[in-house]
Amino acid sequence: MKKHLTILSAILITLFSLNAKAQDDKPVAKSYLTFMGGTSIPLGSFASTNYSDNSSGYAKKGATFGLDGAVYIYKNLAIGATFSFQDQGELSQADAQNLANGYNTSFNKNQASVTTENRYHNLNLMAGPQYSFLYKNFTFDVRADAGVIKSSSTPSLIIVFDYSANSGSTYNQLSSGSTVFAYGGSFGFRYTLSDSWDAGIRVNYVTSSGFTIDNTGGDAGTVGRFQTKLPINEIQTTIGMTLKF
């Protein structure tokens, strides 16, 4: 009996040792910080140039750059966060003419002119749970997140209506400095260059009900375009270098 217990104990110890070795050999995700840059692509009404849609943003494809990171709290489960800057361009001369033509038609004026200033500049701070899948030299990251978008500027408009040779009126759509709630998700993959460095690609989706837009000089909403809310929808595609720790 004692001999049998000794053999059984030896078998269990051997199996435990093999299992422990297998666990040790299994790749483990490391916390990381990525320096990233790429393109921010507006979607939906944010990119629309439809005068008749008050949510149209006339936003353009532009640059984005920032930091992305994650801290692993249990195996391959992490809390990830992204801090980034976006430039979604400015209204072009063709956009200004598109708006002027629309206002002129809506109000039946002798002439309407639109002057634009400022660009779409904003900061995103997003965070949420992330899970990473490791396969050979690749790490695939999937994340759902939420946070805020802080606008530092949006295009402002000066709309001038010319009633006759001697009279006219002006109203202004002001640049927004709103901070709004946003949510989205991301997917990316990283290729291992060394124990400390990865290189990768990431696609990030962000959406928000949008910035509050203030206007002065009167309410044109009963007749023509009058924007008070600017919904945000965008996809960011970036490449980055990742430091693991």
C-alpha cells in the first residue's frame, strides 16, 4: 500500500510539474504604453455637406496623434486608456459657397455671404476594459471604452444677408469649446520586436451626441439652417510603437 501511495504521489508531482511548466511557457500579456499617430476620418452627419441637415458638420479627414496604454489586472484582461488630439480640418471655400447658396435660397435675399474661421480641434480621453489574445509574435487587443471629448475649437461662421444696397443683417455661428460624453471601441494588433518593444496598428471608433453650438444675431431656424448641436462620429486609424513593462 505504501509503495502504491509513493508511486501515486510521484505521478501527481510529475503531472503538477508538467502543468506548472506549461503555464510558465504560456505567453503573458505585458502592460504597455504606445506612442501613436495616424488619420481621423469623420463619418455620417459629421462629414456631411448637406445644407438642409442642421447636424451636418462639413468635417474633413485629418491628423490624430497621442498615447494609448493598458495595465493588465488579471491574465490577459486589462484596463486600457487613450489620450489623443484630433484635427478634422476647416470649411473650404466650396463649403462656404454651399452654405451661402442655401441661406440665399431659404431667405430669398438679394445676396447672402458666408465667412468661416477656425478648425475642428479636439482632445479625446477614453478608457475601458480590454482583452488581449496572444498568438506567436502577435498580440490582438479588443477594447470597449467611454470618456469625454473636449473641443478647443470648431469652425465659426459669419453669415451676412444683403436686403438691398443700403441694408442688411448679420448672424454668427460661434466656435464651440464644449466638453461632451463619448463612447466607442477599438481593435488592434501588435507585433513583437523584442521583450520591451512592439509595433502595431489600431482602429478606434468614437461617437458622441455632440458639441453645443451657440449663435448670435437671431434665430434662423424657422426658415433656414440653424445649428445648435454637432454630433461626432469618427474612425481613427493609427500606427504606433509600444513600450512594454
